Amino acid sequence: MKRRVCINSGIFVIVFFSMMGPALAQEQNIVPVGAPFAGATISGWKGRIHVNLPGEAQSAPVVGETLRPGTVLETGGGKLLLQLTDGSQVLIRAHTRLTVQQPSPSDPGYFQLLLGRIRAMITKHTGGAPPFELGTPSAVIAVRGTVFEVEVDRQQDTEVDVSQGVVEVTGRYSHTSVLVRAGSKTRVVMDGAPEEPRPSEEMHSQGDKKADQGSAAANRANQMTRPRGKP
């Protein structure tokens, strides 16, 4: 019975965050100078989730559990909502692999998104407070308070879509960066530099167009290789 209550609570929190994230971001508190990001805690979840705490056997998530650096999260077909001590929230979507880590000069980022998609609502930091940083195989994303989504595909390319505020996206190997504003997105291919930000709708439409062109080319190829019938 207790497990069912936890699952139902997690589903409610995730659905609430998905629907109300942008609105809540406008009302979030401002974190004082010097406040660090730390202590990611499981706030809610649903579906099949694997939690791999460092030095421990794989386990199911527990609401209220604090995740230490080195923890690996795999969502499978489920979703997981994390709460940070400063009030920020990170929604880990289905089929995603992410590690919790301690930032360092050689590997910045409080999380390393290895595959899949997340949605982050980051509490605003001002002055000398350190920005929230997220790493991927091809990019580093830094923000001081915004709502955005990040996706890493199987080629380890990164796509960043900003709903509110401004996000700085830096190529992990090119060391060049762009600022992505609300309503825009960018893509960083492995070993490449971030593309010039474009409206989210434009990038989506171009992606659909490329997919259509690929399908059309495949159809033409199939037609050419089909044996012809008798006249």
C-alpha cells in the first residue's frame, strides 16, 4: 500500500511539473550569492527506473533519497523527477541515462547526460553564485535560472531547446559557445561547435523535411531495385 502511495505521488508530481514548469519558473525564489548546487533528491517517479548508487547494487528509486556523486540513473520506459537543494527541478524522461557528479575544472557539470532527454527548471542565481552546469558527450550547458530541454542521441550529438531565459552552450572540444534565448534551440555534433541558434519551430520543420527527403530517397531506391514485370 505504501509503495502504491509513493508511485501515485510521483506521477502527480511529474505531471504537475510537466504542465506547470514554465509558470512556476516565473515564481521561483532567487538564490543568494555563493549558494552551491548539491544534494539531488528523488522527488517523484513512475515506470521502470534503475538507480545505481556508487558501490551498491542496482535498486529501485525511493522518494526522498539523496543521490551521491557517481550515481547512475537509467529510466527505461519510466520518468524520474529530481529536486535540488536550491529548489531547481530536473525531469529525466524515458529511455535516458544520466550520472550525478561533482563538478571539476576538467569535467564541469552537476549532471552528465549520456543518452536521452531531460527538462530542467533552474532557480535563478545572481551575482557571484555559480551557474548550474550540465555536461553531455559533445557540449557543456550553463545557466543561471531558466527552463530548457536537452537531448543526446545515439551519435552523441546534443540538442538544446530553451523555453525561458538564456542558456550558454559550449562545444566540449571546440570550446566555442553560443547564447540560446527563449524560443530558440541549437545543436552540437560530436567534436563540433554549436550551431547558430534558430527558432525551435524552424529547426523542427527542417528536421521533418530531412526525414521526408530521406524517406523519398529510400522509396526511389526501392523502386529502382525491384524486378520489372513483363510488358
